[in-house]
Amino acid sequence: MLDAMLEGQFAAVSAVHAARPALERAAVAVEDRLRRGGRLIYAGAGTSGRLAVQDGAELMPTFSWPPDRLVLLMAGGQAALVRAVEGAEDEGEQAAELAERHGIGRADALIAVAASGTTPFTLACLREASERGTLTVGIANNANTPILNEAEHPVWLDTGAELIAGSTRMKAGTAQRVALTVLSSLVMVRLGHVYEGMMVDVRATNAKLVRRSEAILAQLTGHGRDKVHEALRRADGSVKLALLLLEGNSLAEARAALGAASGDLRAAKEEIETRRERKRRA
């Protein structure tokens, strides 16, 4: 049984690999909306909803994605995150209310996830978002289903029948988890939240993450622990700001460069170098 289950997990990852072109197109489209100030919205019910919510929630500590630019639409609300809420996935009429409450509109991007591709709540969220001009990405495990047919960017994960019939937490769930992870991570990389493979926007909310921030800075700059610690202190815990300080920039210069680059560290460094070159020529 274990062999069969594990083979199913490998098949799930293969299904995501087969969907690579669709994931790439979706990521580029989502990036464009977010780069212009839009919000990232996840919608789902049951297992698919919990996986979607988990992916969205992880963007905040990993990439410091602003909580006010993240909307999580889960059938049944927060209670459904830890237990099944009977009938929640069938409440399609709730979608319009949620869209109105959150002010979902043209600037935003929505990712709707449903293994069946027909879940009423998730489909209603996608349709309501589409009517409001929101960019829509649909992720489903069944072909030719409404969520795929109606999304601007459909992502079909062809995982086939489950070893335990109907248990979408298995192959379908694994494929969704992987697809969501690579999609959102690619978007965050393209938005500048990663530098040299490092989580330079990590939010140091505990001792472990403080140590990780210091390790990132030490590796990127070659400076020792004391200098790194002091730079982080001056930067109020911002790895990006601390890195620019360790490279010899003043606090004001570093903040100005990051502000001009919308937080993109690579662009900020280029901005600083451009300013220095102008001064040398002058």
C-alpha cells in the first residue's frame, strides 16, 4: 500500500510539471497585477481551500507580503480550516457578498482552486471576480470543467483517479500544493522578494528568524556577526536595508533607494550605483 501511495505522490508532481507552461503564464499575469498595487486573492472549499489558504498565509512570514494585500476566501470561514463545515462548499450565493465586502476589483488577481473544477462556492467566487474585472487563475484536477473553462488562466493538473476513491487530499491535494507553491513563489521572486536565492524579505518574528536574517546577511556581505547584528538593529530588522548599510550606504541613502525601487533590492543597488556614477562624472 505504501508503494502505491508513494507512486501516486510522484505522479502528482509529474502532473504539475506537465502544467508548467500554464503556471508560467499565470505567474506573469499575476505579477503584473500585483506590481501595480493589486491584491492576491485565494478562493476554495474543503481540502482545496485549506491548501489555498495555507499558501497565502505563508507569503507573509516568508516574503513579508502585506496582509492588507492578501484576501483568503474559504467556504465556511475560519472554522472550516480545522474541521469540515457541512454544506459550506455549496454556498455559491456567499461569493457576491464576500466580493462586495472585500471590494474585489480590476486591480486584483484571484486564484481559485477546486479538485473537481465544479465546486459551487469556488466557481461563484471566480465568476464574481471575473465580472468585476479581476484577473482569474483556475486550478483543477478534472479537465473541461467550469473553473478551467471560465478562468483567464486555467491550470489543469491531470492526476487521474485516486488510490482511495474520492480522497482529494492524496494525489489531487499534493499536485495543488506543489502548483500553488511554485506559482506564488515565482511571483514573489519576480517581484523582487528574493535576492541571490535568499529570503531577503523574511520577517524576523522570533529568535530563529533573527538568526536566519543574520546568516543571510553574513553570507551575502561576508561581514561578521557583530557588524551584521548592528546593521540589523539600525535597519529595524529589515534584511534589505541592513545589506545596503553593510555596503557602506547611509541609512537615508538606503531607504531612498529601496523606496525608489519599490523594495526591489537588486534595483535599489543599481539605483545607488547610477547615482554614484553621476556624481563621479559631475
